[in-house]
Amino acid sequence: MYGPNPMATTTTTDDVKVEAMPYREDDKLGPLGAKVSALHDPADLRKTLLREFHSAVQDAKDAAASVDESSAKAVHAARKALRRARGVLEMVAQELPKSERKAVGRALQESRRALSSIRDHAVAPDTLGQLALGDADRVTAKRVLDNSAEALPAIAEIKQLLAEIATRAAAQAEALEASLPAELRWDRVVDGIRGVYGEARRARRAAKRSKPWFHTWRRRSKELSYQLELVASNAGARVAAVQGEIAEVTDTLGPVVDLIMVREFVDTYAQGIPGDDIDHLKSAIDAQLEDLMAETRKAARDTFSQKPRRFAKRLTKAVRRDLTPADDTDNHEIAGD
């Protein structure tokens, strides 16, 4: 009753038969025999991105619930969740009213900043402890940490702050869902990713002589990595390879940003410590920081060498190849024929 479709084409690979229906020339993602992906359908793409934003909000809620186990881990998890949410926001930025985009972005930014001081208190002891310091500088570092301990909020305050941030993030999810159109075009999402890549690329260049720009480079790179990870989960190995390049760079930026933070931390908690001792400790930090900044910028040069438009084309091509079934030539190459 249901015979072969005369309009279909059939290919066979390793005894697996794939039937592909004819497809429109404007279907940029290929025939119906291609890998099924949310990137195929504008409505599904919208659902996927909103689901990711809601997932990030849930992670922020989970972080608030886990603060009694470890406040440092809870704060880290919440900040990571907010960064993921911002990455999604930038992916859909082209489809949002400007006022709504700014409002959601501002709320996420303020929430992360509210946790920055607590995060710094958690990271500073290990960062200072791992530095190669002389005895005098080690004593100064201990006095700085002793001063900072008095300013650390109580667990109850951290718990309340995390709960408030999770509630605010949930409100942003509702606002985002209400503001987005019913469908999202893939090329518009690519525009959003291209914008984040462009910001990261510019920040890397500016970071040659600027510590704040170096920090911006890492923030944008992390968002880009989260974005590409989401796309890869709906595409395949080629996009995952691009994401891997960005993630590898992002990992190398972490220790540098920690040193930048701890330098500011020393200034913040220098009360009662002679100025010469503080300056000497900061000089020791700077000596190691400058070398690391130069090394990481050089190592990331190739990763950020492409202009934003070229990077967007590379990403689009990677998605298309991931979602298009291999032809006979590809199959023979894989088999070694």
C-alpha cells in the first residue's frame, strides 16, 4: 500500500538506507534527509533558545538552594548561570525591541556584579597563595586577607542575595519570552553570535595595554563559548570544534583575570598596612601579570584572527555541513576507498 516515493532519492551506507525528499533551493540547511535539528525550524529555534535561558535561570535557583553546602560554589554557579543567560540574550538581540534588550541585559549585569565581591573573597586566598612571593610580600598578603575576612557577608546574607538574584532572573525569562516574536530566523541568531565574537576580538586587541579590556575579553569569550556549545548540541562535531577553540582560549584567560582581580583586592583591603608594603606586593603581582597577559594574547591570536563577518560564514558553513548527510564521496573517504 505504501510503496517507494517516486520523488525521493535513496542512498545506502553500511546497510543503512536514507531517503531524502526534494527540497527548496532556499532551504539553506539541506534536504529532508538531513539531521533533524531545531535550527531547521524558526519556531523550534525560538523554543530551544528560550529553553536554554530558562535552564540558566533554574541553575541560578539551584545555586541559591545549595548555599549551605558551599557558599563559594553556589556563588560561582549563579554567576555562571547568569553569564549563560546573557549569552542567549545576545543570540536573540536582533529580534528584541531595543528597550527590552537593554532592560534584560542590565538586570543580568547588575545581578552578576552584586556577587562579584563575594566571588573575589573566595578566589583571592588561593590566587595569592599560588603566587611566587618573597617573605615580606607574603606577610603583606596575609594582612590583606585578614582585613578582607572582616568584610565577608554572613551565609544568611549570601543566601538571601542569591535568592533575590534567582527571582530577578526568572522575571527576565518571562520578559524575554513575552518580547520575542513567534519565530526566530537562524541568520538573525548568527548575527547575534557574530556581534559577541566581534566584541571579544576588539577587546583582545585593546587588552594589550588595558587590564579592564582584558577582563572584557574573557567575559565576551565565555559568552561566545556558551553560545557555540548550544549551537553545537543542535548541529554536530564541526561546530563543536569551533567551540572547542574558543573554550580553550577562555580557560587560559582565567588565571590572568584572577591576578587582575587580586591586584584590585589588595588596594581595597589595604587598611592599616604601610603604603610601601602594598606597592611592593602590587609590583610583585604586576611582574607576573604582565608576562601572562602577553602570553595569552599571543596564544589566542589565530583564534581571533578572522573578522566577524568571516567568522559568521565559518560558523554557518560548519552548521550546514553538520546537518547535511554525507554524500557517496564522503562515505568512500571515510571507509578508506
